[in-house]
Amino acid sequence: MEKIVLITGATSGIGKATATLLADEGYHIIITGRRTHLLSELEKTLRTKTKVLPLSLDVTDNKQMEHVIHSLPKEWSNIDVLINNAGLALGLNPIDKGFIEDWETMIDTNVKGLLYVSKAVIPLMYKSPIKQIINIGSIAGKEVYINGNIYCATKAAVDALTKAMRLDLLEQGFKVTAVHPGMVETEFSNVRFNGDTQRAKKVYEGFTPLQSEDIADVIRYILSLPQHVNINELIIMPTAQANATIVNRK
């Protein structure tokens, strides 16, 4: 059976690794992202393995996103799996010294973007025998840390929305899972620190962090389970990380 998965934020990190791994598993892949050049590069790679449909869109722009999703070609309109991966952190300031623009971007992307995509895509999943939604959260949604404030709040919202989806979509046979990673070495810290590569590198010094492929492999496992089995949530950490802030650095 041909299975279609839509992955947001697929141009780098966890989204890109997941698209690559699921292409190897035979899924047909809808990849979305804002950076069209990276989207094009990934499309070329995936086309050697499976069918792929790139969608250049910004999840924070609901009108654009709705138009793109509602205009999907017929052969791509019966989606089986939705992976809400798009998200980011900006800044690491105490709440009284934070930047409103950063707050709004995090809320618009991590919370409203997830809602916009889900609202548009879920109706396209009704006929699927799979109907799996995977939301990428964070340990930050489970444990608030110093100066994490708004980012932690947005990921706590993702955790709550995942539980709400599981309740609201239960009678329609949806499986809804939250994956909450700890420290994963991606563009995450580089984005958080506004391109300060040296500061970003220090986040991962002295221990072995998770890699994007580790999370992709967890997602592959979740999707491999029988239809009567659902993982409600999963917290995955580097061995050296005990909680949101305690890391054993050598």
C-alpha cells in the first residue's frame, strides 16, 4: 500500500532526516519549508528513492498554507501521516529582558503554525487506514528552565495540544503521538543565538548529543507499530543528559 506522509520543517534537522529515512521505507513524501533552495536540494535527493512533492510555504501564514494544502494534486490529497516538526527557539533571555518579536515568532511557529497545518491536513486524513499524527515537542515542554520562558511555554502548548488531539480525534481512529527530544545537534542553537556559531557549538561541548537521525529512527519505529498500538508520548534524551538542564560534560 502506498503511504503518504507530510512533514513540516523538512529542509533541515529532524524534518530532513525523517524525510530521508521514511523515503527509504517506501513512503511518498510531502516536504514543506520556507527555504526553497534547500527544499529543492532535498527533493532531488528523495526523488532517487520515492515519489516526493515539495511545498514551499510558511506555516505561520495561514492563508498561504490553506491555499497550498487545498490545492494539492488529487494523487497527493489522501494523507496518511502528518509530522508537525516545524519549530524554533529564539533568544535565551530572562522574561523581563525578552524581545516581543522573538516571542511572537515562537508562538506563531510552534503553536499557531502547528494548529494551522493540522486544521488543514486532518480532513485529508479521514479516509486513511493509518491516520497517524506525530507532533515534535521538547523536553522544554516538560521542564521549564531558566531563561527558557516563552520557548518552554510554546512546547508545553504542543504537549497539551497533542493530548487534546488524541481526545478529539479518538472516535475517528486517529493515533496521536508526541515526541519530546532533549538536546539534538541541529541548527536549533544556531537559530536561537541568531547565527552565533561559536556560542551554538558550546551547547554541545563535552558530551555526545542526539543527532537528527536518532529522532527520525524513533519516528520510523512509531510508524511501524500495529494499528491497535499507539505511543502517546516519548521523551528521548542523550545518555549524558538527565533532565532539561543537567548534562554530564567531560
